Amino acid sequence: MTRDEFKRLRDLPGKVIRGDITFTAPKDTKPNLVFDQVQVENDLKLDVVLNGTYKKGIPSCTFNFVLRGTGPICRYELNSARHGNAGRTHKHDMKNEEEPRLNLPSCSPRKDLEQLGVRELWETVCREANIAHEGQILVPEGEEP
């Protein structure tokens, strides 16, 4: 995928996620809550899935979009590991063809997201990526700040 193809997908209207997204606590990720392989339907018929992690103890949240067979193409990180001048709340997106296999090393600060909770962050992601979510994002009771 090239940068232009990424931008075309990002800006494409009509992307849809059907059904609820549920954070769970599998034994191998405790105490982190996760979800994975949520399909992002799109008119380009690209096989894009969404994965997410919520770490209550910090708290932090990550939404990672992956093009299967290529790698991650966009990731929002709220209060996660510091990335140089971008700080702990930032957005990674694909700048060139090599970045997906390098786990998207480039990122931009997103201070505007710092005070958001999981649901508010998700609403922002959907709005910015032109995604209609036909369902809810579910965090176990008492887990979200």
C-alpha cells in the first residue's frame, strides 16, 4: 500500500463496522482488556481489521487498524508509551510503503485527545476515519475512567 492508497482508504466515505466491539480480559493479556479482528467493511474491498487495548492501571487506550497481509496502517494511542516529541497521546499513520512492516514508527501529537475516555476517543476515531459503527463499544462496568 502506498501513502496515496492509504489516504484514499482513510478518506473513503461509507466504511462500516457492524455489531458491538467488546473489550475482554483473556488470561494471556490480564490485566489489559483487548479486542481484535473487528472487520472494517469498505467499498475498496480491502481486508482491514481493528484491534484495541485498554490498560486500566494507567489508564491508556489504543485503536490499531491493520491491513491484513500488509500490517498496521493507522493507530491512535491515548496516554500510552511516550514517542519523542509526540508525547503519550498521538496518532500513527502510514507515511510510506515500508512503515506497516516497521509497526508505523512515525507519529504526530494529538493533545486534543488527552482528556477523552474510551468511548469519546472511539467516536473521534470514527468521525476522522469516516467509519459508521453500527453497534456499541463495550468496556466492562467500572473499567473505564
